[in-house]
Amino acid sequence: MISTATSAFYDISINNLQGAPIDLSTLKGKKVLIVNVASKCGFTSQYKDLQKLQDRFKNQLVVMGVPCNQFGHQEPGAPEEIREFCDVNYKINFLMTEKINVKGEEQHPLYQWLTDKTLNGKNSSTVKWNFQKYLLDEDGQLIDHYYSITNPSSSRIVKHIE
């Protein structure tokens, strides 16, 4: 059987920040906004807007923060430090994954899927910096990606969620 882009996303294995597996199939029926995050970046204040977006669309959207230390070593912390930073500074309650590589030879399968048209069925992209965003529809299909300068509350993103 040939795997489709839809089933491929839900079949990816990734752990949460505490190290427990995340069953991505539980996200079916909701849009998913995947964002590579870092606590020492000029875009870190977007955590606040990501949380607002999660709160506003809690019944139809899952925000997934993906810590990454590949851009300027701006996420050097251990999982406990990342969680504490997010709790203390931004009171986030959205899904956070383990720290992964989003590019290069050790690119995590999640980002292989997000950035390769042959896997996601939509388009190929390169992760340029922290807080790049990927939006998926309720069936796990890639809608689009947005560079760091696009605020999470931008109409470019919100129009696809509403």
C-alpha cells in the first residue's frame, strides 16, 4: 500500500518535552500549528501570541512548540529549563515536544515531512530560523509555512484557522 501524505504525518514518532511519546493521531480533526521555538531568540516573545492563538481556537487548533538549538544556540536548556522558562515567562499550556534538529543530517522525521514535498504532498521548504511556522489542516495535510517574521496572530495564519 502506498502511504499518503495524510497518513504520514500521523505516523511520525516524536516525544513530548518530558520524554513521553506523542500520539499524533489524537490531533486528527484539528488544525496543527508547528513552530520551532527557542528561549533566547529575538522572536521569543511570539510565545505570548502562540498561547493567545491556542486559547482563542482551543477547540479547533493545537499549537505544537518544537524546541531547537540549531539557530544561534538560542535554546541551550535541558527540558526542565525549557518548561520552567515557558511557565514563568509566558504561562504556556500548549503542546511542547522534545528538543530536536529541524535541519541537517540529523533532521527529525517530523521536519523531514514538513520540509519535503515528496513526503507532505504540498511543497518543499527550508527552516530558516527560530519560530518558523507550519500549519496543517484537520486531516494532517500541510496548508502552508510562514517565516519567523510572520506573527502567529497574523491574518495570513488566522484566515486558515477560522
